[in-house]
Amino acid sequence: MERLWAAPEALTVREVHEQLARTRELAYTTVMTVLDRLAKKKLTERERDGKAWRYRAAAPREEMAAGLMRDALDRAGDRREALVRFVGQVSDEEAALLREALAQLDGKEPAG
């Protein structure tokens, strides 16, 4: 996903494999399988380019992170307790960002 987010345009399996192969030994078929599975999970979008597929991230990194956090809360059981524990683990800076975001949602502060 890091390679897809960093790319200005959609990448083929070969292009992703070439980038990853610079730092680790990885089979082309492994990259192909992972990209195919990500597309089936709707985490990537793909389009035909001749015989190849071109892949791009389906959403920005921040949107995907928010979705993962939402999914974790959905599975947490006691959402309140999960939120309290999460907030108890964030840094002072992150807590300030949370307060700011909540204030913006409440309409107390103009966004951005």
C-alpha cells in the first residue's frame, strides 16, 4: 500500500515488484497475489492496461486508518471502554488534536 499511496499514478504488478525488489527478495507472483487480494477487499482499485492490471489505492491513507479504527471499535464489545483506553494511551499532542477535531465537529471552531 505504501508504494501505491506514494505513486502519482496507478502501478502495474511489475512496477510494484521492481520497487520492492530493491530492498528485499520477493517473488513476482507474491506481489501479484497480494495486489489481487487487496483489490478483492476493495482496498485498491484496478484497471486494465493491455494485458496487465494497474493498481491504485482506493482511499487515502488517513481514510483507511479511520476505517480500521472504526472497524476495531465495532468489534470492541464495550465501545466506551475501548475509547477510554485508547484516549488514555495517546500523547498530549494527539489528545489536543482529538479535542480540536471534536470542537470542529461541534461547530465551536472553524475547520482548518
